[in-house]
Amino acid sequence: MNFKALTLGLAVATAATFSLAKPVAYQIDPTHTATVFSWSHFGFSTPSANFTDIQGTINVDNEKPANSSVNVIIPISSVNTNVPALDKEFQKEAWFDAEKYPNITFNSTKVETKDKKHFKITGNLTVKGVSQPVVLDAVLNQQAVHPMTSLPTVGFNATTSFNRSAFGLGSYVPNVSDKITVNITTEASVPKK
């Protein structure tokens, strides 16, 4: 085989390898993930609620970011408003009805690239059995081998907002704002094999 033929063969093999590449699945680390919901309370203050024990997968395709995806499960039972009575109230039927709908979920439907670090992630947010489209403005903080775990890891921050009444959670609107602002931070790693 001559040099040109060898070079062409290697190029074809390399192209085939990239075309077969699949998104890498990163499992969300609940100990380094927070989803903070905030709202206006009669215009006097901006309380917040943090959900923990968040589970899910971030599928990252570096070659074709549009093939990336995000799927998240947020247990209602993990809510923390720093007001224990309100935490209990949120579990009830009038609010999240956690017995019937124990989780909030987000499943992406489209990932758009703004630049190498900024993405727009569109998906369906499901709360209390109601699904509505929302858009996350996401920032890639870092993608590297984690120095403590030696696992391939990604870290993102993201923000979004929506009207809670769209999910059947309209109590006390407008005195307690309809608009909910969400700030998310997460780390996710490729599991050990």
C-alpha cells in the first residue's frame, strides 16, 4: 500500500470513528447539585426554597452539542425553605401534592449552542402532573477529570423562570409572585465501570 492510500485509509477510519461517537453520560452528583427556587413575598422579601437529592443524567456530545440532553428528577420531599411548617405545607394537596406527585422532572427536547460555554436548553418541566416548556440558560463551568475522584466530570450553572400558576400552584397570586426564578448548579461525573 502506498503512502497516499494509507493516509486516505486512516482518514476514512478516523471519520468513521467520529461518526459513531455517542454522547457521554454523566450522572448528576446530588451532593454538589442545588436547585433554588425564589419568589417575591408581598414585595417585601425574596424567599427561596432549595431542593436536594437531585438525580439525573447529562448526556454531553462535544462534537455535536445539539445531540446532548438533560434528564432530571427532583423529589418534592427534599424541599427546604428554612421554615419547617412551610416545608410540610408544600407537601400537601393544595401545593405540590407530594403523595400523588412525588417528583418534579425536567427532560430536555433541544440544546442550542451560543458559544463554547453558553447553551440554551429547551425542555419539558413537569410539576404536579402538568408539563410546560421552559428554557434553561446554561453555562459550562468546567469539563475535566475531577481532581478528587479521578472521574471525567462536567459542571454547569443554569437559570430559568416560569409562572407557577401554569402548574396549578397559583395560591396567593399576585401578593406572592406568580413568577418563580430558578438558579441551578450541578456537577456530574461518568460512573466508574
